[in-house]
Amino acid sequence: MAKGMTYAQFFPSNWRSGTMHQLNLEEEGLYIRSCAYMWDTGEPIPGDDAFASKLLNVQIHKYRKVMGALIEKGKMTRGQGVIFNERVMGDIDAYNQSYSAVSDRVKRGHKTRKLQSDQIKELHETIAALKERIDADNPPPNPPSIPPHNTHQPTPSPHHATRPPNPTHNNTNNK
């Protein structure tokens, strides 16, 4: 299935030089409308004049007259039940091929990123499992025994040591 284009290269100077002296205003209007339809839908214009005139919002008798002139002047081609412009259809084909190639690259990129993401997840799981095995094989050493805080009784310093009472010394003041 053809895909319409999201944009079309349009060169105003080429357009003007290819239409200004060859087409009148009505013909140029239907021509640009026809090209825009093909670029947008990715499809040629249906060969059924009644249906095509409704798609392009042109009265049937005006459509037949003007489209006939465009075909006569070589701007449009009628064949195989459709009406088309060869250059526009070539643009659409090139766009679809380019779009398909980009789409394929994007899909491959998503698969690659998914694969890489899965591999990274697997590596993290492997690392975690290895750490667990290492921890199980090598338990941490027992920490040194540290006495609880504030339970240490200070040792009296020799300078502040109390002397035992001297039995010969009388503590009373006898003067």
C-alpha cells in the first residue's frame, strides 16, 4: 500500500516556469490540487471522473474540461484506470523507499537497544549473584571488641591518691 508524503519538495521557480506560460489559472489550480492529493494520499487520482471530481471538490463538468486540458498538455496522464503525474508518483515512490529504509533501521535499532538492555540486566544479575557467593564464601572478620561507651572507670592518678590515715596522727586540734 502506498503511503502519502508528510512533505514534498516544491520549487516555486520550477513550478512557475513549467506552468505560467502553459496553463491558465483554472488549469494551474486543478493541477496543484491534483498534485497535492497525490502527495498527500500516495495514490493516483481515480479514473472515475465523477468520483475524482468529488475528491478534488470540483464540479464534474469543470473537472472533465480542465483535466482533459491537463492531459492534453502532458501535465497529467490517464492510464490503467487512474490519472497521475509521473513526477509526483516518482516522488512518492522515492519517499516510500526512503521511509521504508529508515523504518527498517529504526526497527533494527529498537531490537539492538532491547538486546543491549537485556544484556545489561543479565550482567547486573550475574554481578549480584557473584557478590552473594563471594560474601557467603568470605564472611567479614569479627570486629575488635570495643568496651561499651561510658562504662570505663577512671584510674585515680598517683597525684590525687588519697593516703591511708596515719594512726599516729591525731586529727583533732590540741593546742
